[in-house]
Amino acid sequence: MVAIIVKVILTALIVVAIGELGKRSTFAGALLASLPLTSLLALIWLYRDTGDSLQAAQMARSIFWLVLPSLLFFLV
């Protein structure tokens, strides 16, 4: 239960930091948002929770392939 609370707090802090930084500098906010922080955190937590490096590698591969279609969002 403590691990879930830590994950939620850390994720919320990152989102708030992006929002606050974006108020001061849109470029700096965009830079922080463009970093694959959530993907890295998800991979770390997945490996930490399961200990399965194959599952983490499969997730990383899926993230890679799903980034390409998600780039279409920015064209719209």
C-alpha cells in the first residue's frame, strides 16, 4: 500500500511541476513534459514489482511502437 501511495505522489509531483514550470516558461514546461519520465517510471515500477526483465523489455518495445502513432496528435 505504501508503494502505491509513493507512486501516486511522485507522479502527481511530476505533473504539477510541468504545469508550474509551463506557467513561467512554455519551452521549459514542454521540455520537461517531453522527457519520457512516465515511461521510465512505469518500467522501473514494473520491474521492481515483478522482477521480470522480459516483461519490462516487452513494455519498452510496446512504448516505442506506440510513440509513432501518438505523434499524430500533435499534427492535429
